[in-house]
Amino acid sequence: MHTAFASMNNPIALFDSVEQLKKCSSADHMWQTLHTILSSYGVSSIFYGVGHSAKLAQVNGVVESVIYRDSHPQRYKEHYSNSDYINSDPSAEHCLQYTSPYMWVNTCGISEPISPEALEYEQVAKQLGMDIGVTLPLRFGSSGIGGIGLCTESFSSHDFATHWNIHQQAITAISYIFDELYRADFKQEIADLTLQEKEMLRCYFSNKTTSQIASKYHITEGTLHTHMSNIRKKLNVTNNASALIKAWVFQLISP
């Protein structure tokens, strides 16, 4: 029995947890604070990801359509070739379609069909000690989607079911508040794009060709590539698709 886990099940402790998140000085600080708070509920590692829309993720794949960070063990990520494990995770597909919690092991009275691929994933997760936990789908804006995956590897499936039934409201509230605060805070930390850079980013993902976009701004294609490179640096991403997603998720541009 986790003493701290049990002792936090009260409104005052929940209020204090929210205040801790609000007082964080940066997005990284908030990420670390979330771990500290949820560790008291038995959470050992966390995945957090947000994206533009379910439609984009279904077309391009989850990895190419979300901005994410996680603290899952390296042994787990290495098995799925680092970020590829996201596309293999049945909870990611669940987040695109549903808003209800996804239990990693079906022990909490939630009945869902399991595909052969999902069953294989869960079997491997069990071998790696990553089979006990829950994923909470996220929704924001007009079409924004995401999820927070909480691993509780120190619990048995039976113990986790019991604790989840008791503490799910507090865990869910803290996770949702983190999402709102994190997106707002992270936006402030990103070097803002100029009006022209925002317009270029929108044009780049329209049906216009590179030549057409360059012509619109009376610049060469080489200069356009330089502008896009600067945009990627400002947003701290490595490709243009991630730049668009990040700019939209953190409300730097509108769809």
C-alpha cells in the first residue's frame, strides 16, 4: 500500500497539487512537478502528446501528427525503435476515437474489443513491465486531440483497479489541468513567429507548390527554404510537418 498515494485522496491535497502546477516557472518545471505529484498516486512514468486533429493522425500516423514527450523506460522505447512505439500503442488509437479512459489491462469493468495487434502489444508490454496503467484522452479547441498515458508498474492489476476506482477523479483532474497549463505556458516559451512566417507556414501546407509560395512573397525558393529553416529552429522541431502541428497546438496560428 502506498501511504502517500492514499493520503492524497482529499480536496485540500488536490487543491495544493493544482497550485504547485500553477506556480511552476517553466514548462520543464511543470513536467517535473507533474511527475512528483502523480508519483504519490503510484505513477512511475508518463507519456503526454497533443496534435492537430484525429483526421491528420489517421492519415499521417500518430508519430508524425503529434508533439509529445515522455518518461517511459528506455528499455520500452528501444523495443519499439524509440518513437515507433507510439504507433504500436492501442491506447493511441483509442485516443483518436474516444474520450473515455483506456485501461492498459482490462480489469476495471471497461469492456473493449482487442485486435490481434493490440493483444500482441499488450503481451510485450507485460514482459517489459509496462502493462499496468491508464491513458486519458485529451480534447481542446475545435479539433485538438491528445492523451496522457500513466504507467503504474509497481501495482498488480487488481491493486491498480482498486486504487483507480478510488482516485480516478483526482488523477484525471490533475492530468487535465496540467494539459491546459502546459500548453499555455509552453506557448510563452516558444520564440513567437512573425506575421510573414505564420503566413508562410499556412501556405506551405496548402495545395500551393514551393514555387508558388516563393512567387507570392517575391523571393527565391532558396530564400523560402531559409525562412522555413528559421521557423523550425524557433519551434524547436526538425521537419515542416511538426512545425505546423506545434504552431497550431500552441495557438501560434489558426487552421
